[in-house]
Amino acid sequence: MNNTQESTLSMSLGTLNYFDKNAAIASLLPGVEPLITKFRVNVNAILVLREQQEIDISGISGNKKFLRADLAAKAFDISRKTEVYASLSNNLILEKEVHFAETSLTSATDSKLESRSLIIYERANSNIDDLMPYGVTEDDLIALQNAIDLFHASVPAPRTRTTEKKQITNQLVMLFQENAKILEKIDLLVELVRLKQSLFYSGYKDSRKIILTGTGSLALIAIATDAATGEVIKGVKFTFVHQNENGEKVKNETPLVKVTAQKGKLNIKNLAEGPYITIVEKVGFKKQELLVNKAAGDRIKLDVKLEKI
């Protein structure tokens, strides 16, 4: 949720608590009980949606990254061993079919990595008896098949999660809008006891105040530290690639590139809404790829721990 929604939720919880503590006086207001009941139902729904929204999407992306690296490693190992067998057996067709440079697997698109891994699996499986002396076993092929299946299942996960988060965002907007209308009706009813129940009236008005806990104009704050020592790292490059709903780069939009300063931090004042593939890199450290989702009014905080190569 954004800062305004968080502040509005805090006000809503305070208002419900005020009505609970003053139930006797509140019951004097005609037709207020069903309004409060509906308001409470909406607030509870907002709390549930907020919890779902806070699920870290980078965890899904990180899992896919791990599965991708695992698949590429297994596929290349079997490809290399099968190519050696084919070369020594003068099987030029097989040698050509399973010849893949390591980078052609590690840097391939998701679909190409999967299709190339399947080719390697199928050719090795067809020659499994001859490949055993070269270090390719049936267990190795089972492991490769499992890696292909797991990676295939993980491919749509980040995109699906992004879509789910967008749906949650839309539901939150609707719930807050509905509760705003309910409060407008309750405001009118409370006016009926403005003179006779002045303390109740003033207390209600106080509970209805929305205290904005804004975080300023910054859209994103990031800090990079050494995973082993905890020391901040300057000169770390962050590249933010805006994605559309289909998980593709937004056309005609140049990726945003920022570099951490002396204290290992960087700030971004303005960042359009939506998901971003965020590439974090620094010479001497392992490159990381994160999926960051920017919602309206949110300030994103990234704490990236880099591992040395």
C-alpha cells in the first residue's frame, strides 16, 4: 500500500476503536450499525490484502534465477560429455546437435534455454549406453529432466505474481473508496449529536483525522553492502529496466542507471509505476537480478548484499 492508504487505514482502525469504546452513544445514531459493520468488513479485507501485497516478489524471481543457473549447468555438463563421445566416435551429426557454448545456455532467453536443454537431454538419452563410459548416467539424465521441468514451471511465476499484485492494488483502491463513502454517511449521522454529545462528537472528529506519514519525494532508496563483511560498497551499478504486464521491456523507454555513492547508497526521486528488472553489478562481485514492483505513492527500500567472486 502507499503512504496515503497506510495513513487512511490507521485512521480507520482508530475510528472503529472509538466506536467500540462508545457503543452506547453510537447506538443512538439511526442506521449507523450496518454502516459500521460494512466499514469493519472492508477494513478487515484491507488488512488481509495488505499482507498478501507485502509478499516479496523478489523471492519468486530469485528462485527462478537459481533454477535457471542449475539447469544451464546440468545441460552444459551433459552437452560437453556427449560432444566428446560424438567426436571420438566420428558421429558428426550428433556432435553438431549437442554443441552449445556455455554462454549460449547461461545467456539464452528462457524459451531457448529450455529448448536447447531438451535437445541435449533427448540426444543423450538416445545414446545413454554409449555415454556411460564418458560419465553420463541415467541418474544424470533424470536430474536434467527434473531441472527442465522445474525451470519450465518457474518461468511464468514472476509475471503471474506481478499480475496478482496489480489485482490486489485495484481491490485496495475500491475498498478505500467504498469506506470513504461510508464515512461520509457516518459523518452526517454524528452531526445529529453535535450539541447533546459534544465530547463524543469532538472525539469522533479527532479519530477521523488522517495523519499522513509521508516519506518525502524519494521513490527508491538502495544500499549495497559486502555480504561477508557488511561494509558498504560504492560504485555499484543499478540498472532498472521497466517491464510491461507481459513481463517484457517497455518499448521506447531507456533503462534507468544509477551508481551508489561513497556510503554505498543511491536515491531515486521519480520512478514510474510498474515492475522493474533490476540488475545490480560491480566488478569483483557476483551480478544479481531482482524484480522490483513500484506502486503509486510507495517508497521502495533495497538492501542488496553482494558476494565476491
